[in-house]
Amino acid sequence: MRHNDAETDLKEAFRREIIADADAQPSIEVEFEKARGINHIEIRSGFSGVHVLNLSEPLMASRLGVLDAIKNAKISIDFVKITRDGLSFIIPGAEHDNAKFTLDKLNINAEVRPNEAVLTVHAVNMRDEEGLVARIVSEVIASGAKIDHLGDMHDRLLMVMNFDDAKRAEAALRDGIMKESAE
């Protein structure tokens, strides 16, 4: 008989739990989809920008020579862009002097600029939202910022620029397009 009593008690406890769950008010909803438009802006600083120009022909061999020298100097690169006559990329700011020394040894036209940052603008499915990428870039340019590189993904736009320009562009986006989206 004890087995039946335990089973009955368990069934009764389970029944009470189901009734309590049915009577309970829903908890805070979890938002699974983010609203359209810009939902976050961030600035990552601490980079130097490298621009290599007017490389000699054969151009591909010259680009490979630059990349090989950077690799041998153990400098990590990011945001690599091929240009008409060279290439550009960003490096950790701590590698500024090492990169300058390495590129000077190659006797090429190269500029290593300190104080670069990556301004990242997050927006869900930004490529599908007509005109959003163009509006963001327009506002950044209108702020006076000079964009060195630009890259996009389905949910973010990354722009490399001077840190001060990034701060100015961020403020313009927050006061402009981001404020409009919130209203």
C-alpha cells in the first residue's frame, strides 16, 4: 500500500505544479528579434594603419614581398585591402615602430599612421534595409570623418579611421540616424 500512497502523493504534487504554472502570470518576455535600424555602436582603438602605395611591377610579386616582410617581422595584420597599386591594412598600435622599420627596409612608398580605430555599427540585416548602409556612411562622412577602409557583414558595418574621427562619427550617428530609429 505504501507504493500506492507514494505514487498518489507524486501525482498530486505534479497536478498542483501544473495548476500553479497555469495560474502564474507570464514572466518578462525575452526579445528574440532585435528591432530594425542601428542597435549598437562601438569603437575599438589601439591600431595603426598601414598604406603601401605605388608598388613596382609585377604588382602581385611586390604585394607578396610586403606581406612576407610583415609576416617575418611577426606583425599581426587585419582588415587587409588590395588597392590599385598596393595594399593597406591595420596592425596593433604597439607594432607601429616595428612595421615602420620593416617597411623602410623594403625601400617602398609606405605610410604607417598611429591612433587608428575601428568604428563598428551594428544593425540587424542591414543589407536588406534599403538605404541604411548609404545613410550610415553619409552621416559618417558628413561628420567630417575620413574613412580609410570600409567593410560590411549582414549585421554590421566596420569603418577604419583616425580615433578622433571615430568619436566624432559615433556622436553624429547617435544624434542622427540612431535617435531617429528610437523615436
